[in-house]
Amino acid sequence: LSYNSREQLSNINFIDDETAASPVSFCKAMEYGGTSITIQDLDGSFDPNRRGMPGFLVSNETKTTTFANGLGCTEIPGSCAMFCQEACLRNVKARVNGAFSQQNVEMV
């Protein structure tokens, strides 16, 4: 099951420093089986480093951070999330041939 949302949030202001340091939590979604969670931050409102850098909030999983180029990812404590600054994430789908094969094939 996959859900792609096209909503956008911008110019988010937080009431206090504690909320700004950990603005979101993906933990509950991941407890219910959510994986590969990504939220694009166009204006840097969610940047935990408070530099206002655009990027992505991503679930703290190797499969979502491995290809996050840009300036790297910063863990957001207690949120099961990371912020990847100036990242450009891509959605990749792989299709394989369903033909029978006698060979051992390993997909990595």
C-alpha cells in the first residue's frame, strides 16, 4: 500500500525551543508499520539546525537516508526521523522479468 500526498506546508513557526528542536515524530507511524516516510520542507521551517535550509524529513531508516545527497542528514532526537538538508530524493521503481530462470539471481 502506498500513499502519495501533494499537500505543502511552509513558513512554520514554533512556540518554544523544545518544540522547534523536535517538531515531528514518525515513531507512532513506524510502530504501525509505516516505512519510507518523507516530507519535503521547501523553506527550511523544520530544519533542526535552525539554518532555514530546505530539505526532507525522512524516517530514520537506511533505505531512506542512503541516497540522500546534499549536505547530509541530522537525527532529530526522539522522533524516529532525520532531516536531510538540501537533499533531492527520488522515487525509484524496479520491475523484473517473471520468466523462469535456472540461475541463482541475487538482487541487491
